[in-house]
Amino acid sequence: MTLEELRAAVAAGRIDTVLLAMTDMQGRLQGKRLVAKFFLDEVVEHGAEGCNYLLAVDVEMNTVDGYAMSSWERGYGDMLLVPDLSTLRAVPWQEGTATCLADVAWPDGGADVVASPRQILRAQLARLANRSQRANVGTELEFLVFLDTYEEAWTRGYRDLRPANLYNVDYSLLGTARVEPLIRRIRNSMAAAGMEVEDSKGECNRGQHEINFHYADALRTADEHVIYKNGAKEIAADAGMAISFIAKFDEREGNSCHIHFSLAGDDGPLFARDEKLFNSFLAGQLACLRELTLLFAPNVNSYKRYAAGSFAPTTVAWGRDNRTCALRVVGHGPSLRFENRVGGADLNPYLALSAIIASGLYGVDAALELEPAFEGSAYGAEDRPRLPATLRDARELFAASAVAREAFGEEVISHYLNAADVELAAFDCAVTDWERVRGFERL
């Protein structure tokens, strides 16, 4: 939707509300519902304020210590939400509503808030642009569908929930038909919002599904990823159901976010035409994967997903069309690309894509040689490096990463190390159901 199209829709009474949204550290949309006329008259030119604690809280929106940019001592002042009008679009699942994503700046002079996920990705894309390159990306998000509402799930402590399918419906047309009214509504709603939907399919876990979109440039893909994820939850809630993107819900397969990545130049796709570029870029992924895993797996729960035989990777390896490897090379000719299989559906796409670009550019600049493709099952490859087993391991690897510091800068590194520390401290204080069941009577 162009600005002129929004003005016409507002004048005709079809749009009365504009959602101005930024993406927080957890990859969630945060912002304000603005009267459409106010958005057009004031916010388009001047932006809108939002408390800077939006980039300095935990998952539960608790104010926490350790952030340089936002604290009680600094008074929790404002950031400026600057509309990116290229993201303006209708929200078909909400009556009379459009949305616009925002970049985040400081109000005194308009300097970027460099720890903002969207600004982190913009900085990495600028590094590519300096080489006359751009990134094409597709993300594949898996999720669980439950017949319970979010409120019912909360009240039950997320126990005894009813999955929408009771058995593995991977590629099953019979099993997915039972959830098709919801999935079809999500597909059609996203298409009406301007996204290029390709397909949907069932997955392995009970009630697990996936909706796939056509690839686009990296920033657009990340933007549409967060809009879709938020919208799918809203549509499910309206239908009296719930969708979860948690990385690992139970003992079965987790929810993945597979990322398909390729590079293009002014004259089209590059990987198939420049073997040296492709090999070095992929070698950079292998070299940096462990130290940048934090940006693919930001939560304690994320690491439960890495289990042998689960279609989630456990080792640092690449293979040709090999789903046991962390990096899977697929496609031919102009469609040649690699698929990063490390991230779960809980990742922040801006940060994950930033990690991929930073790794690849490191590999190119260091002229890294690509090792031979792994053949067979990478799960049993004892001689291969392993992905970090816990958030604490990943945090320490990220803290020691020279590649991360060079690519992102000290401010970003400190900010996201603190986010990991906050998550770890919260978990260390928690008493889990497993501990209660194991120890209530028998210890």
C-alpha cells in the first residue's frame, strides 16, 4: 500500500486505524494503534514516541538490570519510531486497519538505536550493498495448533492441551484438512496483506503445521516474517484456538525456522556463477556457526530442540540435500542456495539473518576454503564440532567471538549478552514441573 492509497482509503472510510510497530529483541511487534488521520497528519513526518524499555525487557516485559541504553537510573525515556513507508500494508484480519513498521532512532538528533534488531540487519545489508550485493531469503516457520484458547492454556498452566491433530500429519492431506479452515484463513489473510504465499503442509508433531512464502530481499522477508507470526496468533485467537512457535514443546519434534539464503548482484543470482564466492560464503557459515548460535537460538528452551533424529541439527556440517546437517545446499543454477537449519521458530529473523551475513562476509574476506560435503547421517559424526548444548554455552561462545565484535560492534554485543544473562538468571530461579514430579515424594 502506498501512502497515497492509504490517504484514499482513510478518506473513503475503509481505514481508520494504523498500527505503528517496531520489532523488539524477542522478534515481537510492539507499538501503538494510531488514529489513521493522526498518522497521516503528524506521524508520517515526525514519527511517534515509544519507551526505550521496549529494547531492555525480558519475555514477560519485566524491567531488568544490565542494559546501558535503558534503566531506572536513566529514567526510561523515549525512542523515536520512524515509519518505514515501504512496509505500509493493510491488515485484512483486523477491521479498518493498516500497519507500518518503524525504524528506531534516538529523539535527540535521530541517530539509529544500534541495538534494535531491524537496525542490526540494516547495517549488515549495508555491508553487502558496499559490494554491490544483496541477500535473497526465505524463512520457513513451523508451529503447533491447539484447540484450546490462549486464555484456557494459561489457566491450565499449559498442561493437558488439545493438539489440533493427534498423529503425525507430515504431508498428509487428510490430516491437514481438519485444520484447513484456520490454515486457509491465515494463508488468504497474508496474501491479502501483500505477502506471496506459496503453500502450507502438515508436520511431524501433533498439531504441527507450516506455511511457506516466496523468497524476497532479506529486509522484506524479516519484516513479513514478524507480521505473519503476529497475525497468525491473532487469527488463531479469533477462531478460539491457539498457535505456538515455541522451539520445543514436548518430547517430539520441535518447531524450526529454516532459512534459505542466496546472494544476488545487479545482474542476478551470484552463487551459481561464482563458485569461489559461494564456497567461501558457505565456509564462513561453518566457521562461525557455533559462536553465533546465540542469534539463532536466543532462549533456554531453544537448545532442547537439538536432538538426534529430530530433523533439527546437532553438528556443524554441510551437505547436499542432507537434512541431518546444519547447512543444507539445495537448488541448481540461479536457484542455488543454502538452508540454515539451526534456528527454531522462536528466533528473531533480523538477528539470525545478520548472523548469516556476518559469517559469510567473514568467510569471503578470509578466503576460507570449503570442506567436502558431509555424506550420511551427521547425527553420528563424532569427529564434527557440535552445536552449543545450552544457552550458557552459546553465550560464552558469542562473548568470545572476534567475528561478532567486528561485525556488530561492542554496543550490540553487550546488549545481547545481557539479554542472555537475563534469560539464564530467570531460568536458574525457576522450579520446573520435572523437578516437582521427580522430587515431591521420592526424594
